[in-house]
Amino acid sequence: MSNLTYQVEMSFVGCLLTGGLTAKARELMTWIEPEMFATHRLGAMYTRIRKQARCDNLIDMVLLEASYGEHFADMVEVVKNTTGAANIDGYAAKLHALWVNRSAQKTLLSVANKLTSARDDELEGITQAGLAELQRLLSQRQSAKPVLVGDLLESYVKVVQERSKTDFDERLLRTGLAGVDDILGGISPTDITVIAGRPGMGKTEFALTVSRHILNRGGSVLFFSLEMDNFQLIDRLLSAMGGLGVKKLRNPLTMGDEDFARMGEGISEIQNKKLYLVDRGGLSATEMTTIAENHLSNVGALNAIVIDYLGLIDHGSDKGNLTQQIGLSLAQLKTFCKNFQVPIILLSQLNRDVDGRIDKRPRNSDLRDSGNIEQDASQILMLYRERAYKPESDNPYTEVLVTKSRFGELGTAYMRFEKGHFADCDQAAAYQRCQEQSPSPTGNKSKRYG
């Protein structure tokens, strides 16, 4: 045990004894537990103090003497070494942090010991359990404290003043697609935005389109590709930025001098972009948030995290239905967004029910294991492309149905989809074209043109 640990624990107990049962002391004792102390006698002392506070509604040394007996001298010594109770909050926070560090060390040692004697088929389970425990420890926060709304108003006015500044709007994430941004009004740093669609609708391409917009504005993106490898993603990026087809990049023997020149232009454009790729399949939410936290520590700010896609996340093998397991994964991702102020763009498949309907425009109920996804997502964007069902159609547009928007509006935006890439288009013209031969959508009319 370090001298710092002893000094912090002694100072915290001393603050309780000298300051008495203040409102702050009462709050701190709701989440500081005796087992968080490394010094046994200080932990025992804290146990008696907390018991007195709960039973007698006070902290009083004279009354503690009767129950403390011959060890009362230890309590007197603690008080002598305490200069005051003003920093009790800081001592509590440090005591908690030191306990978390010790617990993490014990967890790592336990995992290491188990791994040395484990069978090959047990290694992954032991590692996953250890990572989950570390995540639980590192994500712990002090318990929430109710705040009187009147005490918040002064700070709220300052927040409104900040929002009125010209640079505040830049803090919201934009997709770069005017129709979509017009409906959403921007994506907040704590949002999970779900991009959903049946296979072939362009979910990954949509995520890459948004990523390119962020990168072109000097931003940074962490892209978890659980399905495609890194080179397949680079194929798509070069195709969009260099203006040549993915098929040619996959078969360079068909490329001419002009194609190679375009590829070179695309490489030059990508070279200095802050795009970070992780192409390992089967990652859990714990593993991804750990990677993201380490990335933030090592590299710095992130403007967005993309996960492609939800169905390939390892939700664990514990007993229970998949909806519950997905709910736990989403809760972890949501906690990460809130704690680190980084929005997540999460791609998701839809179930096959949509294919059996006359109107194949998707709904929230088409999300696989949809309950938790609907609950935790701030925005849900559904992609529908007529050509995916009718290859003979000359309709070049993809409909983006905003079926949930916690802070914005619902509606439908339109993008042109040609040569495998998305681009902006005239919203009114696209609306008219998409309504000509398709059944009228229910509840998803265009915000501006429907």
C-alpha cells in the first residue's frame, strides 16, 4: 500500500469526524463502501462512522468512544492529522479512483493466472469475462445527485448563450446530404444513429459517404468494419474519391492509364485523412469501447464512430434471448457516447418481413430484435431503393426514411444513387419521381414535399 493511499483514506475519515454529518458527507457515504479502503483499521473506523450516521443521524466522536473501546486513540490520531473538512469531496473521489485501480490490477492478475492453466477452448471466455469486469470497474461513476431545477437555470442560460454563437452549430455532426441534414438538424455528440436496410440498399456506402464528409472538413472517424476487410473499404473510398468503378480496382488488368491516374488522385486525397479502420470481426461492445477509449487517449478527438454492423457484434453467449443481449451491448455503446461525447453511427439489418409486403418501405418494427434498438437510438434512418427490388427500374433515387428523431422531425429525404455511390439531388424532383410508380408510404411523407 502506498503512502498516498493511506493519506487519502485517513484524510477522508478525518473530514467526516471533524465536519460532522453534513449534506455532502451524507451523499458521499451512499457510494463510498468500507471495502474500498486498503487500510483495514481505517475501513473499520469508517464502518462505525457510517453506522452511527445511519442509525443516529449524526457523527459524534464522544458517542463513538463507547463502542470503539481501546482503539479510540486511533480515531483521535486521525482527527489530529486533519486540517479541515473542506476537501472531503476531493478525498472521496481520489479514494474511489485508487480502489478502482487496485481492483483492476487484481482482475488482471486473476485473468493472467486463469489463462496459464486454461484449455484452448476456455481462453476466449476467460478473456471476455476479464474485459467485461474491467469495463465495469472503469465505467463506474459517483452516484447521481438530485439537483433542484432552480439551481440549474443560471447554467442553462449560459448554455443557450453558447448555442447562439456561430460556432455552436459546428459541434453537431452533419451527414453532408442536404435532405437528411434538413430533417435531422444535426447529430448530437451523445447520439446513436441507426442506419438500417435490407441487403443491397447501400448501408455501408451511406456510412462511408457520411465519413467522407467528416474527413473533408478535417474531422476524425473510427470505423469498425465487422464484415469487410480494410482493403475492401479502401476500394470503395478510392472509387468515390477517384471517380472510377470498384470492379476496376478489384481487377486492375482492366484499368487504363486514365484509371491509374484517377486511383493516384484518390490515394493522394485519402493519404492525410484522419480515418482509422478496425476490420476484426466478432468484436463485442466491450472490446470496441475499450479500443475507442485507447484511441482517444493515444490520438485525440473523434468526430464519429461507425460500426458496420450490429448483427456481427459479439453479444455474448450468456443464457437469455438475443433481444436482451443486444440491449446490453447498446447500453454499453450509449454509455460510451454519453461519457466521451462521441456519436456512434450503427448499421443494422432488417428482417425479411419487409420483402413480403406490397409497400416495401421499411418500418421500425422491421429491425431485427427491434425493441432495444428503437429505445436506445436517437435517430433511425431506413434506406429504401426501388432498383433493389426492380432492377429494370430507371429510378436513380434512394429514399432515406427518418422513422425516429429524438430531437428533430420525421420525414423522407432523397439521394441519387449511381455507380454505387450516393450524392445530393433536388428533393422536390426526387419526391415526384419516387411517388410515380410506388405505393404511397404510410407515416413517412417527406418533411418538405409530402
